[in-house]
Amino acid sequence: MIKTAPRYTAAQVILLAADDLMAQGGNEFSEWDLTIAAWNRDRNRFGLRGYAQNHPDHKRVMMEIMGRKPQNPILLGLMEKTRPNVYRLTPLGRAEAARMRAGEQGGVKRRSPSTDHYDAMAQMLGHRAFQRWREDPDEPRRFADVLDFLGAGLEDDPATSFRAAQNSLRAARDWCGSRDVEYLTKDPSRLYPPIHVRELVDLTDFLKALTYRFPQLETKKVKLPKKG
């Protein structure tokens, strides 16, 4: 069966083709393996001119992973050369391929689960309460900072908001684990730096630290401290 990916760039098709090869159980693949895999995904783009449906164009594939093109997957850290004519996907490359696959549904480009996880985790990682905790393990000292981190208003139950944060973090880690990837990614990568699973582990430790300091977060009903 011939696969096509009309909405992907040539470099993205090659990335998915490389992931196809990795999914077969190997840790590496030759440039000729990659040529055949890319051609099978999009024969019109990577086929030999005049014989596109019958023969791949090796040079056309190599154009995307050699030279200084900005979308070159090697320059982007998605793929690496292990020895002459042999390559493999990096952990970031596998994460990006998983994100692209997750966004495919019925031929319509939709918001992918990876993007949802990325946005949720980026918000937690960028919050000042978490950043201060990284610098000083005694932070946060004020319950108000915890409420702000959780996005909980005065009428909200902080324990419920805390469980939602735990569930969101767990879902992101499970997503990475089920796909055997080490990063969450989002397009465009120049604006959204990859989030490594180590950062998710740090968030897990942070939430655990909050329960030690504010045990009321694990209760069903929380009485907010009086003002003044």
C-alpha cells in the first residue's frame, strides 16, 4: 500500500519514514533503507522523474538530510549519523514523529494529544512557584502561591484543582512512556522548546513536596485561611 502525506514537508515525510524503520525493531538504518521508506510514503515526491511509481530517487531523499537546509532533520537534532551511510532517530526525533502520528486522524489535521500535554506542562514548568522551588526547596511558603500555581480561585476547591494537576502530569508522563519518547514537542519548534521527561519528573517531585508542606491539598474539602 502506497502512503502519501500531502500536508507534510519533504523533511517531515523523511522523519516519519525513519520512524517507520525504527518501529520495525532496528536501532539504525542505512540511507538506502531510508530512501525506500520515504519513497513508499510519497512516491510522487521521492520517485525518479518519469518513473516515480516504479523507482525511488535516492538523491532526492539525501537532499533533505545533507547540506544546510533549515528543516534538515540532522541539523534540528531529530536524526543523527552514526557511521558512514548509517543513521538513527534521536529521542527528540522519535518524540516529534510520535507527535505527528498522534495528529493524524481521518486525513484531517487536528490538535494532537502531544500539543495538549505540552501546553499543560509548559504552563506548570513556567510558573514562578515552580521556578522558585527549583532555586529554593523551601518554596513556596505561602498557600496563596500554591493556589495561583493550581489556577484555583477563591470559590474553587484547591484539593480538586490539585488532583487535576496530578492527573494532567500523569497523563503527560504516560503519553511519553506509551510511545517510548523522551520529549513533548509542539510546532513551531523554534518558538516552543522541547520538554524533556526529566522536567516532568521534577514536576512530580514538586507536587509531592506541596503535599508535605500543605497536607490540606489531599483532603476532600479545604478551608481557606482567613484573611488578615
